[in-house]
Amino acid sequence: MADAKERATCKQALELALRAYNPIRAEVRTLEAEFDRTRAFLSASEQELQLASARSRLNVAAESVRVAEHALRSARQKSLRPGTDLVFSAPKSVSMQWAALAATGDAAAASVIEQAHDRAVRETFERMQSEFVMTRKRDPESNRRIFETVQGVIASQWRHFDARPTERQGSGAGVGEHSGESALKGVPDPQLHDHINLFAPVEGADGLIYAAYTDYIRRNIKALGAQYRSRLAVNLVQAGYAIEGDPQKNGMFFSLCGVSREQAKAFSARTADIEALIAQGKSAKAPQSPGQEWHVGQGKCSMRGSKPLHPWGWTPDW
């Protein structure tokens, strides 16, 4: 909404600049065309003075148009979205259980958790695609904007198995040197999560290609996240795991039974760092010293990397 208001303001400013520019441009053209005809009545100096004054005003008006056009282009570029990154992250206790099984070589049991997560992600995304991804177009009769659901989308799915490393983890600080640090020296915390990159081109209800309108996803992101966790909980219970609600998160989150909150916090170094900054009245996203960057841009997945997943409903030969 803010982007749309900025574009409208810039467009209005450009229209005002053009209204001032066009009459002056017409005046200059008229003076130039009549230069020879008025030579007999006005001295050359008078003609040159009139034309120079008009050209000076035209240059000022042209600069106003240039500034307004640049502002409008910048505002339009802000609203260009090549795609939307959707993240589905399992509760910390689930990630810890997966990491423990994978570390001990129990690939089959770890795969059960990963498959439960995968089904929850895909079921939630399929609902997003069918109900929350829209297209926008104009009704030619009423000129009103119409929102419609889509027939198909293009998306890529990537799975990550750990959190971004903190600065302390990256330097390999030992256990116990900092509160809330990972229990493994120099190793990022386990965090099973998927990124689904939803690309902007989508197929509309009429079969034509439009730009995806994803504002409904952002407005309902908490509800969709709760749906993912609900489906994940069901899948894990069906696999034989016991779960319990997290009383500190209003019942919207769950954890595996047998994993205490203290254990989960020990594998949540990034959360500990963010909470410490908030307690100091600082922003978790802002640099804390000149030249320092926060962890948002750091590399991911140093434990096992990430992997692209094969298309849904298709089993690769490899």
C-alpha cells in the first residue's frame, strides 16, 4: 500500500511538471519560428533577449520533469517483485530430533521427520497457491480492479538443515563462553526449514500470464504458519511422536515431548543474540558498530548445505 501511494504521488508530481513544461516549450518553438518575421520590428538584441529568457525557463521546467521522472521510476522499481520467498521452519525440538538421528547415522528415522515436514510444507503451499495467490486486472466496463485466483504458478523448493551461524559460532568459540550458545563448538544450530521461491509470472484464470499478487499471503502469514505447524504435528503424531503445546507462545506452537525449553534454548544462539539486543533497547537488524553487518546476510547451511527438491509428483531416476 505504501508503494502504491508513493507511485501515485510521484505520478502526480510528474503530471504537474509536464503541465508547466509544455506551454514553455510551445512558447520557445513559437519564438524560434517567428524569429525571422519579427526581425524587421525588433532589434536583434531584443529578439535574443526574449528567446534566451524563454529558453532559460524551459531549462528549469525540463529539470523539474527530469527529477519527477526519476522519482517515478524509482518508485516503480521498488514495487517490482521478481518473486516471493516463503519460509517454512520446523519447531526447534523437531530440528534437534532430526539432527540427533542424522548425527548418529539413523538415516531412516531422520527421513521420517523430514518426510513429515515435507508433506506439511507442500500441503500448506498448495492451499496458498489455490486460495491466496491472486492476479489483478481491470474490468474494461467499470474500470475497477478485479482479483482472481490463479491456475498455476512457478516455484522452486530448497531445504536447509541449520540456522545461519552467529559471529561467535563462526569464530568457533567454546561451549559455555556465551549464554545460549550452540552446544557444538563452531557448528550452527540445527534448524530444519524450507524456502519456496514463488516466481512472479503466474497463469491466470483466463490462461494468460500475469504478475502474482501475494499481499493476501502476507496478510495471513501467521494463520498459514499455524496451518503448516498443525499439519506437521499431525504427521509427527502419526509417525509415533508425542507432542505438547508451548505455553509461552499462546498455544500456536508445539514441541516434541522430552525436549525441555532449556535444551531448545541451548541450540538457539541466534535467538539468544536477538533477545540480548532487544533487552539493551537495540534493533536486532541494525549494525552494532561502524562497518559491522548483522547476521542477516551471512551464508547458510554449513552443516549439510541445501538441496533443490525434485518436482512434486515426479520421482527422479537418481
